[in-house]
Amino acid sequence: MIDILFLAKMGANVSAPNVVNIADLRVLAKRRLPRMVFDYIDSGADKEQTLSQNCTAYNEILFQPRCAVAVPSCDLKVTVLGQEFQLPFMLAPVGSSRLFYPKGEVVAAGEAGKAGTGYTLSTLSGCRLEDVKKATTSPAWYQLYLLGGRDVALKTIARAKAAGFSAIVVTIDTPVSGLRERDLRNGTKELLSRNIFTMLPYLPQMLIKPCWLTDWLGDGGLMSFPNVQLEDGPMGYTEIGPALEASVVTWDDLKWIREAWGGKIVVKGVHIPDDARKAVDLGVDAIVVSNHGARQLDSVAPTIQALPQIVRAVNSKIDVLLDGGIRRGADVVKALCLGAKGVLIGRAYAYGLGAAGGAGVARSIEIIRTDVLRTMKLLGCDSVANLNRSYVKIPASWDSN
């Protein structure tokens, strides 16, 4: 047991040269976390075609650098929704982050604030939204599911407003949960049942990760969702699936959400130009080109491939953001060149959180920040505001409807 604990502790060393890229953090997260928790971060829907293509599609974009250009410094600041961020990437909403590390959402938000960038809190958070907002000195957004129905959502919106969140992010691509086959094979449903007889075959994957298990139990064990307050208390883990199906978000819901919120609204989960135009017509302030990290409908286009058509459809009327498949700073730069105002990273920091908590999140941010800076200097561009299509070459099919 001492040897296992020692090896697990070694995984907390996330400084260079031990951790050079996001893939290294993924390895360390896999070492520390039980299989069911790691696969929750790592897996996608069905045969995971889109999961793979979200990443590999960036390989089809080629840079066109300006050479013999001196770039002594680069300005990485962006303005999104009228708010300034020190980096062109923010942290995306990742549900159940408290499974990865004690008080995971609070920890991640704190590191985003230290880096001068934004954090988006998932409705499916194990930490109270008030505690998460207090943890960061930068703008934070609240991602909204209508779990529990309209009345429950209205109470949560009021809490988010009182806590100081600066935007509501409405996710529109989850009428049901996607089929994540790895979750089924790992016995996630059985482990959540709290029935020892159904749990028993799957418990060894947790028992062989003593550091994680000690941290998890010390943080309260199986969490509920304190930001979804039902009549009998916070929503439990096993209630998510049925609650999602009973609370589908439609375009009509944006009206009452806007009236209740009174501030900036972002629609997350836009795949096609028609939905982008609809969002503009309904007066939202920004959209996120997203396929939910390939965790919902498989065989949809990778987000970076969908981006050029959606940017053209929006025609600069609102801010366009993107998530999905970003593992390197060069991916961030490519998205900015294709018209994204900024990007959201999810798995990239979740691997860091699972590997080493705050130190891992900080390292993931630093890796991508350094990558962005180096890429821009090699491109001969001194500001993200000056990035445009002339710096990249993309397949002709990406521009066609």
C-alpha cells in the first residue's frame, strides 16, 4: 500500500519537464483517478467518432506565417461580452468536477482568476455557486440547465445574479444524455446506486486508487448538486438523466430566462448556421460553437470545421466562441484566425484538475498560454486582435454550406 501511495503522490509533480503538454497531464490523471472517473472526463458518445475528429480536424488547418518579422511581445488580451480577459481562452463548464479533486469547481475557478481569465460553472457542480464565484477575481459565467423545472431554475438564476456571475450560458444540446459506452462498462450506474451488492463488482477500480479515495471521502463522498434545490433538498446524482429529459431547453425559453436574468446571455451548443442566425434574431449576446465535447450526438462535425460557416452566418453581430478538441495553443490560434472571439477549454484543464488539483489546472493554463505566445511569434503576429484568415489555409469544403 505504501508503494502505491508513493507512486500516486508522484503524479502530483506537474512542473516542467515532467509535464510538457496536455497529453502528459492526461497520463497523470489516468494514474490518479479511478477508471470510472477518468473515463467520465475522457470519453465521448457512441463510437467516439466526433471525439476523435474534434482534435484531428485541427491538423487540416495549415499556418501561413509572416517571416523575417520581429515580434518582441504579443498582446493576448481579448474582450468578450464587453469584459476583458488576459488570455484568449477561458475554462468551460465541466460537470461533477468535485469528483476529480476536492472542491474541484472552487479550485479551478481560483486558478482561472489567478491567470486573469474566465471560468464557467456547470449547473452540475458539486460546489455552491456562491463559493465558486468568491474563489475567482475574474469574470465568471453560470451555465444553466433547467433541471427541476422553471421554478427551480428561476431560483438558481436569482442566486447567480446575487453572487455576481456576469453571464448566463444556456446549453441547448442536451434533450437527453448521450450514450457514453465507457460509463456503462465501468458500472457508473451501479456504483451510484449505493446498493452494495450491485456495486461490488465495480468497487476494485476505486479501492486501487487510495489517494483519490481518501480525498473523495474527505470531501464528503458522493455529492449532490447544491445549485439545483428541489423541495426535498439538492438534486441527487441518480436524478440527472430523468431530469434532463423532463427539462428540454427550447428557443422559447430564452425569453423568460432573459427576463429573469436581465444580463448577458450566451447560447452554447450551436452546430449549424441556421441555429446561429436564430440566436442572433432572438437577441442573445454570444454563442458557443460546441458539440458538448462530443459527449452528446456522435457523427456531428468537429467544431473547428463548423466554425467558418457559423462566423459567416453571424456576420459580426454577436460574439462567437468555440470549444471542443483544443489541446494546444496552436489550436486556440487557429480558432481565432477563423473568426472565434475566444475559446473555451474543458478536458484540457480537467485532466490537470484530476492529476494534481490546482497545480494541475495552473499547469494546463500555462502550457496553452505559452503555446499561444510561441505560435503567434512564429506567425509574425503581435496581437490576437490582428489574427485573421490570412494566417491559415483550410480545406475548401469547410466554407461551403
